[in-house]
Amino acid sequence: MDSCIGVEREIDKVLGKFDGIKGHADKTFEELIESVRSVKEELEHAIPESELNAVHNLILTPSLKRIKEVTSRLSNEHKEIHSSVSKVGRAIDKNFVSDLIDLNSEPTFETPERMRLLNEVVCEHFLRQGMLDIAEKLTQEARLDMPAEVKEPFIEINQILEALKHKELQPALRWAVVHREQLQAQHSSLEFRLHRLRFIELITGGVDRQQEALLYAKNFAPFAQEHAKELQVLMGSLLFIRQGLAHTPYSHLLDPINWLEICDIFTQDACALLGLSVESPLTVSISAGCTALPALLNIRQVMQQRQCSVVWTAKDELPIEVDLGMNRRYHSIFACPILRQQTSDSNPPMRLACGHAISKDSLNKLITGNKVKCPYCPVESTPAEAKQIRL
């Protein structure tokens, strides 16, 4: 992060100089154009086909001199920008390591299959972001086989999200009604919250829309039991329909955060129905990489200095623990309480007959004859009774 801030600081300096020079140049050019226009008008009043006289020379000479001075000054200012831009390049070279690929000794994307998978992930990211033209171009250039039915859900989701950002509820309501059974199966509150926002819109319309709001309240019937308290609040707000909700105990119903929340809820539910994660895999990977790379670069440098790079030989494990934060934990991690090691595919966690869990390596070390005694309780069992735990 410090490296990014350092480069960003240099870029800000360059942009500041660009803005300053542009503003000065625009003002100077306007003055020159006005000066040249005045000279032109003076010359136009001269007698046709007459030679330049002393008066004309007095008019032209200062103008030409000023144009040369301005051109020379702007040229020098432009040269100064080059030195500032070169500082950005040096800042990038100083703060970023170009041989990051050396962290992985295996070729990552050299096979056609892996390159295809990478292109698919990038294409899906653009579809998620609503950049449909870019995704289509990438599909063509990378020769990806992405049928129209794969793209259609992303197009629909982005159109609905765009409508919600403009406080248009109808597209989202139609989508929620079509997928009602699936949303109910995953205990979603999306349809209720959409009706809730629509009801609040009607209330804010004042007495003129009171009858419409009462009729619309029939849409809450399927949600009466599950959202009873929220419905009581909505019905109570009708008492203030004449004066408005702004300065009443129900003013929280007008909070703009309600619209931000409905966008998040829709995104989560739509991704769940499509079997997708809420966040783009590309975004998650880049975020995790930016967090992990500095630590890995530091340990790599230390290992090279101490000439102990051979200690890291496991392909599927990192030489140090990299904490990506609570938001980047997607599955449970089991550490064997006996050997104090995290389990892996070759050394999975095992559940003993008594219910305690240890690693497979620990299980093998505890076998005596054909019996295994649990290290936490006196229960004995056979190795065959141990069951592998899948996290």
C-alpha cells in the first residue's frame, strides 16, 4: 500500500502541473488570438495593394515578438513536464518489483486450457460490471464459447440494478415475482423490501395517494407473519401522511441507505440463484494478491540472502502464514492439536470414534498394535473406525 501511495503522489504532481500549464496556455492563447485579431482589423483598413509603412511595422513587430516569447515559454514548460513524467517511471521502478512471476516456479498461464479459464474469469467480471461491449469483444478475440443464455442473466441483472439506482422498482419487482419460489426457498426478504419501498413512495406522495397506498398494502399479505413488526411500523406511518414523515418518529423510512441496501440484497439473491459468488472472482483474486504479495516478496528476499530457499519445497503451501482478513475466509481451517500443523489433502483431519479430531499423521503415530487411544479421553478404537472430515 505504501508503494501505491508513493507512486500516486508522483502522479498527482504531474497531473497538477498539467492542469496548471493547460490553464495558463489556454489563457495565453486567448490573449494572443485577440491580439492577432486586432492586428488583422488594422491591416484590413489599409489601402488595398499598398506597401507596409512605418505604422504597420509598429503594429506587427510587438505582436510577432510576443508570439515568439509565448511559444518559447510554453515549449520550456512542456520540457519540464517530461522530467516530472520520468520521475513517475522511476517511482514505479523503485516501489514495484517487475519479476513477481518468479514467486511461482511453475508456468501458470502457458497452457491453452489455463489461458482459456483466465479469459473466462475476466469476461465474467466484465459481464458482472455491466461492461457488455468489452465482454463481447473479449469473447470474440479470445474465441471463447459463451452462448447467449450465459450472458442473458448478467444483462438482466445489470439492467435491474441500473433501474434501482434511479429508484425505479418495477423491473426488480417483476423479477422477484418470476423467481418467487426460488427466493422463498433461500429465505430471501427481497420481494417484501421492494414492496416496502414502493409503499413508502406512495406515503410520501401525501393525502392524494392515501387511497392508493391502502390498496397497495394488500401486497404485504404473504409477508404478514414473517415481517409483522415492520408492517406495524409501515401502518403506523399512515397517521402522518398529511404532514409528511420528515420530522416524525418514522423519518428513518426516508433514509437513502434503504436504496443502497436493496441494491445489495438484490445482488446477493440474484448471484445466489445463478450459483455465483457475490463478489467477482477476479476482484477477490486481485485483492488477495495485493495483500499477500508484499509478505511473500519479503520472505523470498530473506530466503535468498540467507541461502535457504530449499526449505520451501511444498508446492501447495506457503512458507509463511498470510492473513487476508476475515472477509477473505471462505472455508474452515483445521490445525491438528497434536502435531500443531494445518491439515492438507495428503494429511486430512480424521474423526475418532469418540468424536475428537486429529490429523491423519497423528492417527498413524498413535496406532499401537491395532488400537488407537484418543489423546483427550480414555476411549480406544481401531484405525478403521476413524472417518475423514471434509471441510
